[in-house]
Amino acid sequence: MPEFLLELFSEEIPARMQVRAAEDLSRLAAEALAALSPENIRSFSGPRRIAVTAELHPAVPASEHRERGPRLSAPEQAIAGFLRKHQAARADLHEQGEYWVLRQKTPARPAQEIIAAAVPPMLRRFPWPKSMRWGENSTFVWVRPLRRILCLLDGAVVPFDLRDGADDGHDLAAGDLTEGHRFMAPSAFAVRGAEQWRNELRARRVLVDTAERRQLIADGIAARAAERQLHVVSDDTLLDELAGLAEWPVPMIGKIDAAYMDLPPEVMQVSMRVNQRYFALRHADASPAPFFAFIAGIEAADGGAAIIAGNERVLRARFADARHFWDSDRRTRLEDRVPALDGIVFHAKLGSQGDRVRRLENLAEKIAPLVSADPALARRAAHLAKADLTTGMVGEFPELQGVMGRYYALHDGEDARVADTLRDHYLPKSARDAVPEEPVAIAVALADKIDQLGQFFAADERPTGSGDPYALRRSGLGIVHIVRENGLQLSLLPLLEAAGGTAASGILAFLAERLRVQMRQEGARHDVLDAVFAIHADDNFTRLLVLTYAVGALLGTPDGADLLTAYRRAANILRIEDRKDGPHTGVIDRDALVQREEIALSHELANAEMKIDAALANEDFHGAMIPLSLLRPAVDAFFDRVTVNAPEPELRRNRLRLLARLRDTMNCVADFSRIEG
């Protein structure tokens, strides 16, 4: 099959847009060239180009289209309308029986013709997040000025240009030329095919594959760090960004001035990451190393000495700014900063950060005894929790909120548990984060997230299917994570009422859904959770989960699986019979039980109900499963030997009531109708 190559060469494309642009180009090319049945589509992206390669059929073969039209006796207007609809001529009509039949022949179209017609409109509708227009009278837009279009089919240029009408000033035409590295190999060269294009660009210091550039950066800086017995602080986001900034990344190591090594390591790392896109390095014991790793875009003649010196000089200036904030912030105690929070708006409907802190103090103090924390320390930590928002360092680097609060609290002589809480109460920030484990931190972290949910739900600022601007889903998942990971026996509803008033029940349902989402992501039996929650609308998630795991364990046994089958059989019979003359509920007439098997099932159900109720009351959830599992023999015998729909009406109704009791007994534990599979 002929090989297709399309490369769009431009000025620098923002790193954050490159990978998505390559994916869009691949998708649009597949759609635009669908008639040629493209195969083995690959896309590429880099700082100055996006490209796609594919294998195409050489042509669309000739074809004939037939369609029955009006009757031969139809009026002329109907025949003319049929021809207009299909853009056909009268000569294309042929008689067939009682009808006119349209026969249209479509000639074969070579791939070059289809590509030349399809690519320009495809490029004109390309979905860049932001784009620009340049040149006189041009209507064409691109993310940055487009300089070259390389378009080949089996090594031959596919001729087209980007003009949209005779008066369009953008006449950039497709050709066979591209360019290498801007500085190390800037001249244009001719391309004959995709493999030669990749190899020639590599020789001219351009790697067209984003994943290859990313891996080269990761391996290169790790190797340079290892030469000094150091390791790199992992930063996948920075790796992704750097892969879009350099066509030929060259890893280098610079040295940090010893005068700045007493700065907090988080400050150094964030300053390097945000301002300069540098990687932090660590010693084997995880202590900060006086070096940093970075990427140059060229292979310098001096081995990079001048580049390293320049980056070291810039970093000294950045660290000097950080030093200023560090020294200046510590002159004012955190406690003295708290009043300034009244001047920082939390939300237009919800007041200031000062208002929020006062709510957190009360809520954290209320939560503290429930999680074995000191109420006074929890209140103190909540009082100081947001004070670092007024510091210069957090103003410059918002990522350090909480982290700087801990450092400044320790400097002020606060209790270490209070200081650690200022950092840890924001956790978890993602599903991969650890959760607070120290009781004071747990109390304030829960207070922070419960207040967030309570206030926004009460103000009717809830998440929607299309957006969650206040990250309430993350707060909800954070509460669930903290409760689960610490095994907290905590009734959430009173705390939600304290924070959200009448919105509390809605927040509890929201948290239950977050719990379901989390279990689904873990591959756990979220259907079992649904079944348990449908019966036990419990606000103690730890208790709810223990019951869920107990039900799941039962269903994993042969007895449990067979019992679920019996439940479904009983439920199906009842659903059908209840439509006729139900519902079949109420007290079972023991005198009407005539067969040994139905007498035995009635006895076993009464015994099981009593034991299940006692076990549930004592929160012995695994113990509650035992009476259920022991029902299996009686249930199997009943279905094997008893005719439920007996001809005698009273006998039939009594047996249906017995099935209803089986269903209801099992539903004391969970709504088994919600179990999947």
C-alpha cells in the first residue's frame, strides 16, 4: 500500500498543546481519508511540527450506484424532482419493469486527488485551543505561523495550497521540504518517505517522537545524577512539559550555591520547578543535594559550560527572591497573621477566609474527641490553618500553602502536632496521596473538607455533570479516603448538619457516591455496596464497608452463590404472581404448611431472622452471614420438591408468603436484587 506522510512545520507550538494536536491530526486524517481505508496510522509531535503517517489504498475504484425511482407513469414533475435530488441527468434513467431506475457510474479516483481535496479543509478546521492569523488577506489560522507543509504519497508530492478562494492571501503550498534543528541544522532538505524523514531529522538533531524525547530526558538526567551518587526527584508533569520544549534535549547538571542550601527543600524544589523547569536532586538519604538537573536545547561546543554557568546565575537570583520571602515571613508570627484573613475572600457567598477559620475551629474541636484527638490542639491547629496564605512565600508559590505553615509554626514554637497539621490537613490532594494519620491532623483535615462541602452545598454551588469548579468531588473523596484508611468509627451526619444544615442529607448521598466511585476504581464490588447501602442508609462508612465485605465474602462461597440464585428465583416468582393478586405479604399460616420441605424452610427462616437481627445489633457482620449461609439446604429442598403455584388457592398464597419471607429475610442484610452477575 502507498505510504502517506503529512508534516506541518511551524513556529514553536506550546508544549501543552502538542500531544493533543498530534492525536487530533491522526483522527482528522483518518476521517478525511476514510475512502482510502487508511491503516497503521501514527502521529508525531514536537516543538515545531506535528505529523501523521499512514498506509493508504492507491485509489477509490470505479463504482455504479442504482436506485429505483418513480413509476413509468409518474408525472414529469416527480421525475424531475428525483433527478434533482440525485444530481443526475435524464440519460441516467433506465426502464425496469414498471419503474424508472437510476444508474450512476462513479469513475475511479486516485489517492493523490482525494488527498489534495481533503487535506486543506481538514487543516482549516483544525481544533487548536488558541490560534492566530497572519499575512495580508489570509483567512487561514494556526496555533503559530505555519511555514511549510510536507505532503507525500509514496515519495511524490501531493500538490495543493491553502488558498480559500482567489482573493485569499495564504498561498502556502505542499512540497517535499522540511527543516532540521533551528540552530544545529537549520537548512531545508528534501524528504522521500517516512523512514528517511525520521532518520534524516535525527541526523539533523530532531527527535520527532514525543515518547522517545521524554525517555531520553528521564534516562539522561538520571544518568547524570548517578555520576554524583544522586537521584532525581520524580516529576512526571515536568518530564511531559520538557518533552515538548526541546527537539534534541541535552541533559545537564548545575550546582546550587551553598548559601541557599538552608532554604526548605520544598521551597528550593518549587522555585526550580515553577520558575526554571529544573529537577531537584537528592542524596541517598533523601536530603537535598547542592545540584540541579535541566535540559539544554543544543549540543554546545564547550560541552555546555556556558549554558550551565548561565543557568546557575539565574537560579541564584531566583533563590535570592525565595530567601527574601523566607526571612521576611518569619519576622511575623502566624498567630499575628490570622486577623488579616478577614480581608481575603473565600467565596462571594461564603465570606472571608477569616470566617472560614472560625468555622473550622468549632468543627475541628467537635470532631477531635471522635477521632481521639486533643480538642484544644485541634482548635489551635484550625486557628492557624490558613494563616500562611498571607505570607510572601505562599503568595509567590501557592503550591506551598500548608508546607510553609508548618515551617513557620515550628519557628514560632508551636506544638509539633499543630505544625504538622498545618501541612497535612490539605491531604489527600489526589487518590495517590497518603492521608493524615495523626489524630489532630485527621480532625482538622475532616473539618476542612466537611466545611467546604457543607458551605457550598448550602449555597447551592454543587458539582454538575459538566463541571466542579470548587473541587468538591476531590473533597468528598478526601473524606472517604481519610475515614477508610484510618478505619474511623464516625457518624458523619451530625458533622454534616453542623457544616451544611439542611443540605446534610444531600452531602451524605454525595459522599456515598464518592465511596462507590472509589470502590469501582479499585475493582471492588461496588454493586454489593449499593445493595448494602439500599437497606442500611448508614452514615458510618467504616461500619457500612465491614458489612459490605461480609456480604461479598458470603457471595464468594458456593452457599452464597446458590442462595443468590434462589433469591432471584423467589423474586421473579413474586414479581409475576404479585401482578395477578398480590402483594403476597403477611403472616405465614403454619397450619397450611403441609410438606416437610416448606415446614423446614419456615422454621429455618424464623431461626435465621432471630440470629441475623442479634448479629447486626452487635455489629457482628460476618456472624450475620452464617445464618444466611445455613439456609441453603432448606431453600434447595423447597425449590426441588414444593410446587409454589399449587392448584389450591390458599396453599399457593401461603407458599408465596413463604417466598416473600425468604426475600425479606435476606434483605435484612442487603438488597440482593442490586447484586450484579
